[in-house]
Amino acid sequence: MRWPRPGQSGISPAVFVPVLESLGLIGEVGNWVVDSVCAQIARWQRSGLGSFQVAVNISGQQISSSSLVADIRQALEKHKVAPQWLEVELTESSLMENTSHTIATLGALRANGVSISIDDFGTGYSSLAYLRRFPIDKLKIDIAFIREVTSNPQDAAIARAIIELAHSLDLKVIAEGVETPEQLAFLRENHCDQIQGYLISKPLPLGELEVFLRSPASRVG
């Protein structure tokens, strides 16, 4: 999601989310995002385009809300979307805010069928203990380790270690920022489960995204 500016590129969430949090508006905006995503998933399913899992970023302040689980469940039920098509994505740092409450909230979301992923893995706390404590489904390898994964032996070793560790804990792995066929080949060779990045597509407006999803280019075999 980007905050639109007429005649200019959109503002990144990294800029406007802290402002929304400071104004106490992140919960309201977050609920709107979840509702909009569920509505879009339902439209795709009704149109015959298909069913796609969509990830929604959740901030530390949102995960601390006592109503988050109920709000997400309400949006799914309102639009008749199965919870398996929604993924909640958090950063490592947001996990560490009020950990007992976060564990309970994520556990409740998973119990309702929503999957949980950790964004930018390897750049924050990276405590192996939290991989055991928190109910999560996926790790996203940060672009910092993917950018030079084919030329930097240390980055390659870290990426391999994250993939192996995640799989040993029955977690799936997503590589962020994949831009070259060589990076893709490395990730395939090391059994990374999913990728995202400009090699597949740049971020697209809704209309262009739907055209892309109908095209063979959207499927990397």
C-alpha cells in the first residue's frame, strides 16, 4: 500500500505508518486495509480469476490491540473469504512488543486459519528463541541477504542457513527482492519455497495486476 500524492510517487508505509500510530489512527486504517483486502479476494474468486493468498502488514501497535483477532475474523466473515487466503505479516521488532500478548494474538489468528509470516528476517533481533516461542508459518529473507547472494559467499551462506533452519522447524521461506535469474537459480537450488521481487513484477495498480495474474508470466515454474 502507498499513500497517493497527485503527480508524484506514493508515500511508503515506512513513512506514514509511524504518523498514523502517533495519531492513534493505525487501528482504524489497519481495519480498512484488512476489509479492503478481503473484499478484493472475494471479487477475484467470484470473477473466476482465482484464489490468491494476500499478505497484510500489521504494526506492533495493531498486534497489541485486544480487538485485532475479532476485527480480522469479522472482515473474513463479512466477505465470505476462507482464512487460508489471508496472511498477517509482522517485522521482528514488532514481535518483541508485549511478547505474551503477541504470542496469544498470533496463536488465536492461526487457530482461526490465518497464516503468520515474519518480514525482513535476519535484520532485527534474529533470536532463535522466538522462532520456537511464536506461532508462525513463514520467514521472509530480507533483501539485504538476497541482493548479492550469487556473488557474496557470506550472504549465500546466511541464506542457505535460514532456509535450512526454517525447514527444520517446519516453516516455509520467502525470499524478498529477487531481481535476477541467477538469484532465482540459487534459491531454487537451495529449496526456497517462494520468491517476490522485480524478477516477477514491479508493484502494479489493481487493473494491471489482474492482467498480470491472467498471464503465464505470473507463474514461475
